[in-house]
Amino acid sequence: MMATGLLKYLYISIGIFTLVLGSLGIVVPLLPTTPFLLLSAYFFVRSSNRLYVWLLNHRLFGAYIKSYVTYRAITFKTKIAAISLIWLSMIPTMLIFRSLLITVFLIVMGGSVSIYLARMRTLTKEEIVNV
């Protein structure tokens, strides 16, 4: 159901905000990408068909969102890239701050996200072609 009036603009604003957060999540450790992109899709589908179609056809986010929404899965390449980026960004952070509390927190969070990604279903070649 499409929102109207003020609610429509509120949804568009929230969709853009969550899209920005999701984009930042690509490079900022512990800021999740997928949940924010899915929230963007949620708000766009309820407020602006044009923004929803744009997001689904976006060269960076589109296939990622489509595969997650359709199959609840991601590509093996995406898994490797995401897990690698998590640890490549966290290790320097641990070395810079040199705090036991921060190090333990980052290891627990990075480990949890890595396990979640590793256990997530991997798209098959047939599914990749259909995305």
C-alpha cells in the first residue's frame, strides 16, 4: 500500500537516510549494510515506486537486494568480500586503540557477523543468472 501526503515524504526521507547508512556500512566496521538497504527498499516500496525501482536496478545495491529478498542468500564472492572487509577494517582499529575492551568488543561483533555471513545460504549459479 502506497503512503500518501506527509507520510509519503516521511517514508522517502527514512528510505534515503537508511540508504546513506547502508552505504556507509560498506566501509565502516560494525555498521550493517544489508539491514539498512532492506529498510530503504521497505520504505521506498511504500512511498515511491520510482525510488524503489531505482534501488533494485542500482549497479551496486540492486543485485544484492534482489538476491537477498528473492532467495535469502548472497553470492560466495560477496561473502568473501564482506568478511574480508570486516577484518581488514577492524584489525587496524584494534591496533590504533589498543584497548582490551574495544578489542574484545570488535572480535565478538566481527566474529558474530562473520559467522552469520558464512552460514547464510550461498546463491547457486542458476540463481545468480536469474537475479
